[in-house]
Amino acid sequence: MTLRTSHRRCARRIGCLAAAGLLLGVAASQPVRAEDDAVARLRAVADAHSDDPDLQWALAMAEAEADPAAAADRLDAYAARWPDRRSGVWLEIGRLRSAASQDVLALAAYDRALEEDPGSGTVELHRGLALRRLGRLDEANVAFAQAAELEPALAQESLLLRGSDELTAGRADAAVVLLEKAVQVDPSTEGARRARLLLPQAAPPPVPGLLGGRLGLFAVGGVEYDSNVTLDNELGLQSGSDDRDDVSGVWSAGGTFRAYQGERTAVTLGYRYDGSAHTDLLAYDAQGQLGVASLAYRAFERVTLRLDGTFSYLRLGGSSYGHTRALRPAVFFSLGDEIGTTSVYGTWERSSYDDEPSLSSLDQDGRWYSLGVDHTIEVPGLEGTFVTVGGRWATLDTGSSDDLFGFDSAYDHDRWSAGFAVSAPLPWQVSLGLAGRVGFEGYENVNVVDFLTGDGGDLDLSPERRHDRVFEYGVTLSRPIRSGLFVDLSWRATNRHSNVDLYTYDRNVVGLALRFQTE
């Protein structure tokens, strides 16, 4: 071959490629008819120069959208004639066969691609998609897993596809594990968003509310271990210093009824029954009832007013123990998704106990008044995770008279407290609840109990005003196990530190319960 002939062929090839580029450029800027004409002209050029591999490839790419099967046939011929000219040709053939719904032929192409490049996670991913469309989900699952192993960048897409297939197959538990792993790879991506959209479908659906959703019911049954059941001692005082533990069965049942729902106003009624039965300390078996009426009014687009009224009654050890009545007005300010919601509330509560105290200064009947503020916000970047922080002031006024020793009320006091609560979704459909609160109680009067229980059992002629520090915290884990049925594991604790020793105690309660509720 002469140098002149070589130059002619090179010039001709450059000219053909330039013509192909010009034709494709024209097709991109013209309507569909013009695009078809451009492809037809490119086909004519490629047929006239059938020995030019670059023209054959360009024509296949031009035909791919309109006729992927024809484009795949052209690339089959290309691979047979120029097997080593371009890498990735069999992957491209597989994609075109899949686009033409020829998944059996696509699988054969992907197998050839893996023979050339066994370490390609991309090929395994596309192979899994073809198997998936053919209904061979178990094989597809293996291919997706292999894709993630070969190319970690494909891990999220692999987990998403596998989780979706497990969901289709009815294996909800396996689907949840895979979809939650997909979210954890990178929660900020589109793949994570798609996984989060699928997760609710994997969870057992709630039991629909009754009467069109206006009536909701619930029931709870379980067992608790309490490290300090008794809150009384031989003086009849509310304290935990006896440190007596026990195991009890606990149960609750009740419901809510939306009596009225208007455009701006809603009225809701509720009832709850609680009971407990101890294995040893039968005197502390309790039965409680609570009734609630709530009125809500949306005054403005972002402002809602609410007034709750409650009445509760408690029996202890088979005898009437006491009752309370309360009103709680509240205002809710919705500040938007990024800022959250603030609530400001107050409480008036009247408590009455049936037993008469041994000393008038130990009378606990009284009125509670309180003011508080809470703010709730969803944590940025952690969808479904909410944090509430707040503070509260409360005061108790018993109105009791001086006792025979000349001491005024032992229970009148102010309480300042601050706390937090967190609710968050965890892997495997588990919901987490965390709460903590710290408080300080300052009592108004010199304490008669400190006078009676001085050092060594002698009278303390210089008793102190009582002041307590109270720490309360707890955690709850909840998981659905069937439609409307949940299992709850909880732990809560109270640590009270007082300068009057009789009131100091620690208490831990661990519970396991099954809970049923409608939507």
C-alpha cells in the first residue's frame, strides 16, 4: 500500500465521520421527521462504507432509540467482525436487547460481557435487571448482591432492588432490612428517598379506624418489674424509702371518639382504664380510670388553640384512693417544617385523697398550677426523627393548717423542670422513644418529717425546709409484628435526692407488653 493510498483512505474515513456527525447534529435540531431522514442518510453512508467500523457503531447508536432491536443486530455483526476493536460492546448489546424486551437474548449478551470482564459490577446489575423482568427473582437477587460486591458504588442501588423484590415476594421482614441498609449507605441520595418510600409498604398496615376513622381503640397487656413498688411507709408518707420490689401484670384499654370535626373546630372524647396485679404486694394492686374531653380550634393558619379537661379516679388495694380534676389550655404555633412547632400551655388541677393524714400538715389535697413551653422539630437529614425540648414551672397549694407541733404544710412547693423527648425510626421497623427530665423542688415550710425523724431517731429541734432534686428518664422500643399489633419494651427510672432522707429513693421499672391499636 502506497503512502498516497493510505492518505486517501484516512481522508475518506475522516470525511465519512464528519458527515455522520453533521447528519446526527441536524437530526438533533430538527423535528422527528428530519431525524428519521438524518438516520436514513447515515445508514446510506454506512452501507456504502460497510468496512468502516466507526460508521457502523455510529449508525447503531443513532438507531438505538427508535429501533433498539435493529441496533442490537448491527452491534452483533460489529462484534463478530471486529471483536477486539471496542470494549463494552456486549454490555451495550445487552442494554439494547433489554430495551427491545428481548431479555433472553440480553442475558446471553451479558454472559459474553462477563466472560470478557468478570469483575464488572455494572454488567451484573444489568444482568440482574434482565433476570428480574423474566421473573427469576432469586437469581436476580444473587446478581444484584454480586454487583455490590464487585463495585461498592452500586451498593445502594443493589440493596434497593433486592428490597423491592423481597417486598414483591411477600417477605416483608427481609425487605425492611435491605431497604433500611439502602438508606444508611447515603441518606441524602435519590436511592435513599426511593427506599424510604417503599419502607411503609413493608410495615404491617394499621388496623383502620372505626366509624370512618372517628373511633380509635387500643388495648395493652404485659408484665413489669418494679424495683420499688411501695410509695408509702409506716408514717403514711409518699416516699419510696422501703425499697420493696415486685413483679406485676399490667393492662390498659380505651379509645377516643371524634365527636365533631369541622373546618376549624374539633371535639374529641376519650376514656382509658388501667390495672395492675402484683405477685406479692397485693395492697398495691391498682385500678385507674381516666376520662378526657378536648376542644381544638384553628384560629389562624399557623395557630391552634386547645382546651383539655380530664377526670381520673384511682383505687389501690381494693379501696378508693383518690381522684383528680384538671383543665389544660394550650396554644400551638406551627412555624414551618424547618423550624418546628412551639406549644405554650397551662394547667389547673385539683387532687383529693380519701385517707385522712395523721397530721394536718401532711394533708396532700390541693391545687396544682403550672405553666410550660415545648418546642418540637424534625432533625434535618434524619427523616422521621423528632426532638422536643421544653421547660415547666408548677406549684402546689394544699391549703392545709398548722399541725399540733406548729408546722405548716409539708407539701406546698414550687417545681422547676426542663426536659427532652426523642422519637426516631430504627432498623428492622423498630421505633425508639427517649425521654429525660431534671427538676428542682423547693418547699415553702419547715418540714415536720425532718423534725420527727432526726438523727438517730430523736427529734430534730432545728428541722430544715425540704428541697429535692429529681431526675427522670426512660426509653421505649416498639416494633409491629402484625396488623395493628405491636410489641413494646420499656424502661423508666426516677432518682430523687432530698435533704430529708425519708424522701430519697431510686426506682426502676422494666416492662414488656403487647399493644393493639386501630389507626
